Amino acid sequence: MTPHRVAVSGASAEAIFGSTSRGDTDALSDRDILIVDDNVKALRHWSRKLEEDGWSVASYTFAKLEALSRMGALFIQHLKLEASIIADRDGRLSALLRSFEPRRDYSRELAENARLAALAGEVPLGSRGALLAADILYVATRNHGVLLLAERGIHCYSYSVLICALEDERLIPAGTSRDLASLRFLKCLYRAGEAAHGEHVPEALDRALAALQAYQFPSRMRQVAPSAIVHGPAPEEP
């Protein structure tokens, strides 16, 4: 975690993490950067500038990052294992990461993540709705894998490595990691504002959900009129 690159913002602490730090970027990768400072207004300014330059910014005050550390949040473990610190004015970020120890029980976070996954079970009609479900399911699958593996003392944050580890640990059925791999591409389509036509997206989602049936994920994706999602089902007549 020694600084080795030129800082790109004026924040007190700054670090590259994710695939850019690991060196396994591909065409679908984000460029992840962490900036930390006590000045919220300055963080907002630097976040805007970095996003304009194509960075995916994680912006935190030191108080917020310290609170996450006390909670045992695995984002801190992610940074501890993979972050390349490029600025750390007072050494506070380095000290926080060195002292962090993950928990062994993440049952509360797993339950919260299951509620996120449930949102993929009912999405608006149309190709964009199906891609929205893929985006939700990608995030929920990644969160689920990170948490489940952490309870076994395994810490990995690359999505492709993570889903293979789930299969190796027999936490998903053999051969289904490839079904989960498709979610990453579909998520990128959604975030790029693209559409996908035909039945291949719903079919891919059904295969991914089938791989996660041992957990509290939806059994299938259902597409409904947007009004049904906003207002819920009509009340039954007495």
C-alpha cells in the first residue's frame, strides 16, 4: 500500500482499487478510485472532476470510512488487499487499512442483500426492464459471493474469480459460474443505455437465478407494467 503513482486530485488520501489496481482490466472494466477527506464540499468538487475524466469515484470522509471499519465492512478489506495508495497526506488511510480485521459472520448483510436481489424478480416490460434486472442481479450476486466467501475466510473481489470460487467451494452448482458470468456484460449494456432484443436476456437471467436457488433470490424474473411496480397489485374486492 505504498504510494507509487501521481495523485490525480487534491484529496487528503487517494487510492486506485479494483481491476485497475489488480492489473486485470478489460473492455468492461471501470476505473475505480477512492478519495478521502474531511472537507465534504471539496470531495464533491473532486468527484465531479474525476468523473469527467472517466473515473468511477468512491468518495468518503474519514469519519464515514472509520465507521465502516468499525462495522467490519468488507469494502475496507477490499481496499486493504488491493488498493494502491497514491496519496495519504497524514498516513490516516494506511493506518486504518492496516488495523482492519473482517468479521466472520455476515448474516445480517446477506439478508439485506437478499432484499436487493428480490427487486430483480419484478421489473418493467421491455428490453430495458430485462437489462435492469440483470444489473440488479449482477450487484446482488457479487455482494452475495463476497459475503458468503468472507464467512469462509476467502476474500476475493474480481467478479470472474469470485464466481469461480463459489463453484469451487460448492456454494453454487457445478458448471453454473458461466451462467453468472453473463450478468456482467448485461449490466454494462444497461448502464451504457443500450437495449437488447429477443429472448436471450430473460433466458440468461433465468439460468443465473437457477444457479442461486439455494439462497433467497427470486426464482424467476417477471416483467410487468410500470404502474404495477409503483402502485402494487390492485386491492381485492370484498
